[in-house]
Amino acid sequence: MRDYSVNPEAPLTSHPDIQQRVVPDEYAGLRLDQALVKFFPEYSRSRLQEWVVQQQVLVNGAPSLSKEKVWGGEKISVNPQANIAEQPYIAEDIQLDIVFEDDDLIVINKPVGLVVHPGSGNWEGTLLNALLHYAPQLKDVPRAGIVHRLDKDTSGLMVVAKTLIAQTALVRQLQDRSVKREYLALVWGEIARGGTVDADIDRHPSNRVKMAVVEGGKPAVTHYVVERQFPSCTLLRCRLETGRTHQIRVHMAHLKHPLIGDSVYIQGGQKCVVYLRTVLNSFPRQALHATRLALEHPSTGEAMEWHVPMPQDMQNLLREVQREVKAAEAGSE
């Protein structure tokens, strides 16, 4: 019989930060995170789970997992720390490719690999950190003026508001669907003609990392036209009517034409002519680029538009595809 003469709700140490508890018998069979919620009701379950992942929670002196069960008698140590997401973001000297700037706007050509906003696993080295260094006044604008995002491995045009008034106006334009955004996407398979995908998008029902076409989700509309067709792949120009997370990637996968290089939304191997298999399968990211952005200037009302070419890696990919196709055609003559 274990001795619980020590109150399990009372700290076992005088250290001002570290808090310790002993698991009572009545908690036996609970997951660790469930026990933590009982011990520390002032913190959210997600916060406690995050501490477990970050090894700020020790069970009998060792890290554990949220799903591990406790049986009574274990000594739990917790080192409460503020969520890094709630701390002031750090300004960082990161080079930006600025396409346009005035007193209200910054238009940026985002490179591949740059995360837009700090989040789990990417608290530094983001576009937001770069913006705070480039324009320190953006600390007074929510999200440093960012009004829309691109995925880490999607390149291309983004607009940033330099004032709260400009940000509000741009958000309204996005909500009204008056901002025009066009993307170049290289997808698997041969598409003969353009079309429209009108299919709701929401979190995947079983994989929360992914998005999916879900009945009753958020409305999502993507228009696409064929720019160039090759054996086994097609270059599309996609125009967003809405701006859901991963919208083009999800809609193209829904059409059974996922983006080249999109490891998240490609299910199984894709049919491909032999001579293009290595070229297409070796592309390391989703082949997607935001090439055109058009909007109404938030102060002047002027219609403005910007275009940027595909980044070098996508240009190289298309050149390799064209070269292999020509070689195959020449060899068949």
C-alpha cells in the first residue's frame, strides 16, 4: 500500500518554477495529459500536451508521452513556460524580394522554402520576422501586415499592408473576392481543356495535417486553363476565386491530377511515360507558383497588377521535360 501522506495537490519543491505532483490511486488508468488537466486546470489541455512534447513534463524524472497511462504513485514534474507563440516576434535580417512598395503596401515575391508566419517548429526565420526588420513600424499592425499566405514550398506574389487601414481594406477585398490571384501549376496527367472546380474544403476527417474536399466545408472555387500539355503532365494557370488552405493542391488532387512534387496529396504512384519518370519524380516540392496578383489600391482606389515569372527550379523542370520529350520524339522517327 503506497503512502499518500503527502497531499498530491501540493507542490513538492520550493523552486518558484518547477511544480511537482504525485499521482493518486484514483487517477490510475488516465492518460498523462488527462492527469495533467486535473492537476493544472488553469492551463489548457493543448498547452499541457505541448509541454509534454517539449519535455517540460517529466514522469519519475524522465520524459513521457501524452498517451502514456499513469497508475498511481508516479512523481510528475512540470516546468511551466509561456507559449512562444504569445511572445513578441523577433525582427530578423532576412533578404526580401520586393516587387513594389509605397506608403500603404509591400508586394513581395516569396521564395521557395520561406515560411510566412511563425508557428509550431518555425518560430524564427519567417516572412513575418523579415518584415519586422525591414519595416519596424509593422509591429503595430496585426500579423505585421500579412493578409494572406502561401505555403512554405509555394513561391510567388504576396501583398503586405503597411497600415491598419490598408490591412482592413485588403481583407475586405479578399472577402469580397475582388483580389485576383493566378498560379502556374504543373500537374500529373494530361488535361485536354480548362474548367472549374467548385468543391468545399475543410480539414481531412482522419488526417488533421491535410485538407480535403468535404461536403459542408468552406466554399472553394478554382478556375483553370491549360497553358501547355506534355506527355504525363500539364502546365495549368489556376485562378483562385476563394483562398482556402492548400486550395489548388486539394482541388487538383480531387481531379486526380495532383501537383508534381506534392508529397502530401499524391496517393500512390502516378502513370508516367518512362522517359519522364525520373525528371518528374525527382522534383522536391509542389510545382506551384503565384505568378499574378491584382487588386485595388486601398488608398487611391487605383487598379494595380503585378506579374513575376516562375522561379528557376520550375523553369529548369519545364526545360528538362521539353528536352526529354524532344529526345523521345526524335528517337521514334
